[in-house]
Amino acid sequence: MPTIEERDLRHIWHPCAQMKDYEQLPPMVIDHAKGAWLYDVHGKGYLDIISSWWANLLGHTNEKIDARITAQLRRLEHVVFANFSHRPAIELAERLAMLVPEGLTKFNFNDNGSAAVEAALKMAFQYCQQTGRTKKTRFMCLSEGYHGGTIGALSVGGVDLFAEMYKTMMMDTIHIEAPDCYRCPYGETRDTCSCACFEHAERAFAAHGHETAAMIVEPLLQGCAGMRIYPEEYLRKLRGLCDAYDVLLIADEIATGFGCTGRLFACERAGITPDLMCLSKGLTSGYMPTAITVVKEKIYDAFYADWSEGKAFMQGHTYAGNPLGCSAALAVLDILDEENVLERAEETASWLTARMTETFGAHPNVGEIRHIGLIHAVELVEDREAKRPFDPSRRLGYTIYRHALRYGLLLRPLGDVLYFNPPLNIGRDDLSTAIAWMKASMDEVLGA
């Protein structure tokens, strides 16, 4: 009789994985979950310190979200969103309109983050075509960025691990060298930074601003690049540069929104409003695949015309505006508001920074501990003084991940960057456990 893990591997092709690795590390088949914990079919618990790919904002099987979805399920599970609507979508748009950066007014629903990014790119392109900016047909992005796995989203990303194989299929986009505050080529530190690296953006806009429809950016935090954090001033300068060259600014807040960076939206930290903003992940606390592209009124107006003019935005996904997803999102907003989640998370974040520094700050293979909100990342290096990384073929991060699983800690690092991106309402006892298990795993692999 095959095990449940063997049954999985007979048919399932898991994401972002070399399936041959599963010969040595079979899938962990999860049976149930609660709070920050997952429990497999054998009863073993795993502390989900990465919020199940950065989405589980308020813990697994949250009672308030469960109740909201269950109530909606008894009324309406799904309806076509073209020419039809429903209360949860309307209420969600009204609630978000009061929370998003000022000037963002219209909400286009999708069913996943990549689709939200694709919608934003297509909107920006079509906006330019329909407002006399017909030469603006290209896009700018930061190197090391990640905006999703579809071809358009990959085209405006810069992580070769995901994109290299498909480059001949992708759009020809303009990549700007991103800020690297850990290995700053200008010799500055986070405390002394004056954004000298912004010269790369200035040169790119001078050369290509006339042909660029939009610039897309992960505000303040490049997640898949290893939780690389850059200054708020850089984002403010980028907003100014986009204005100067009549380029739309797309903020991909899929991984940064809803409190992950310590504010409801990362753009708030810089005090800027993008022209388009993409939301997903924490929007529903990871419960349902739901995403929204939010835009300024001027963009919406460029599509508003008689049908005969051919200006309509012809993108629609089957599960766009799903009532269950919208209900989950409404519950998330209720919890954030009623339970002072962001304020409490800020206090926890300060405590976590002190604990991480105390535990890992002097380790000879820890190059930097960087943090924003509750997100904390530890970059492992072979030589701390030279900031020299380990040979990637050693897969040290993956090895530590495997050791951590034995304890019951779900780390899933980004290369050799180990990170915490926990639910906003996680308790300090769970964080202390995660720190202890991460340290034990590092000691086993790197030496105490």
C-alpha cells in the first residue's frame, strides 16, 4: 500500500522545485492548521514562519475569517463578474477606497497576483495608446525584482532563476540597476545613504523615458531578491522622475501590502501615491485567490467611451471578484481595524529585531540582519568582512531549511538568505521558538 507521500509524487508536480529533490525530501502532507502552525497527517507540527509564501497575514483557520466565508458560502459562492456584481465586492471597494493612497479610486478585480500585474501593464500600455502617447510602448523595472510568473510579469522582473529560460519569449524591457544597501558600490551604509545609486534610474529615464509607458517596482522591499530593503527616499525620487518624464508608476504591493512592512501599504512609508497599485496575498490573508489592480481616475477615464470607439479594457478572469474572496478580505480589514493588529505588530517587530540581533548579530557567517515591519532577513556569507557569499552550488540555505524541518520550523530561504515573514498576530513565544530552531539548524550546518 503506497504512503500518502508516494501517492502525491505519482501525480503532482509541485511549484518552484526540482522534483528530483523530493526523492530525499518527500512532501509534507498537511492535515490541519491553527495560528502560525501547520500539522501533517502524522501529527508533526511545523511553525509557518514564512506565512505560507507571505500570504497568511492573520494565522491559519482564523475564526473571524472562517465565519465570514462560511456565511457568504450559504448565500452565494460565485457569479460572473461581467455585468453582475454582489455586496462583498462593492463593500470591499468602498472600504479600500478609504485606505489606499490618496488618488487611487477604481478597482479592477482579478484572481491572483500575476494577473493583477498583467492587468496593470496592459492598462498602462492601453492608456498611453488612447491618450496620444503612442510612442510609449515599453516598461521599466528594477533589476532583481519579481512581479509574478506569467510572461508579462516575468518580463518586468529581474530574477534569472525564474526568467532566464524564457527570455526569448519575453518583452524587451528596460532594467535599472536596483539599490543594494548591503553591498553598496558607493561605500555608503543604511545610516549614511543619500541614494547615490539613483543615478542609474536617472540615466535610464533620460535615454528611454520618451518610449516608456510605465515603471513597475516593489516598494521598499524586493522580496524574491532576498528581502532586499531600500530607502524610502529612493521611492520618492522615483515618483518624481516618473512625473518628470510622463511615465506611469506601478506599485506592486502584492507582498508588501496590508501591514507587512509596518504600514498598511509600503507606499505610505514614502508618502507617495502610485498611478496603479497591485494587491493580493495578505488581501485575503491567503484564504482565497483574489487580487485587485487599483488605479487613478485619469486612467479609468481614458477607457470610458462608447463601445464603438474600441477603448474598453478587455481583460477578465473567471474568478474575478469572487464573493468568497471578497468576504475574506472584508474580514481581514475588520480584524486589522478592531484588534489594533498593526500597532501590536510594530511592538513585536522591535522586540524581534533585538532578539535576532542578540542571537545572530555576532555570528561569523551572518553578513547582515535587515528588517522592515515584522519581516527579518539574515544573509549568510562565507566571509563577513568581505561580504563574500558562499558558493551557491553548496545550497547552504536549502540544507539549513532541511535541518529546520526536523525541528518543525518552515523556513524556505531565498538562496542563502534566511528570513521570517510571520503572521502579523504571531506571539512572542512562537517567535522565540523559531529563533531557537533556526539557530540550532545553522549551528548544525555551519558550526556553533
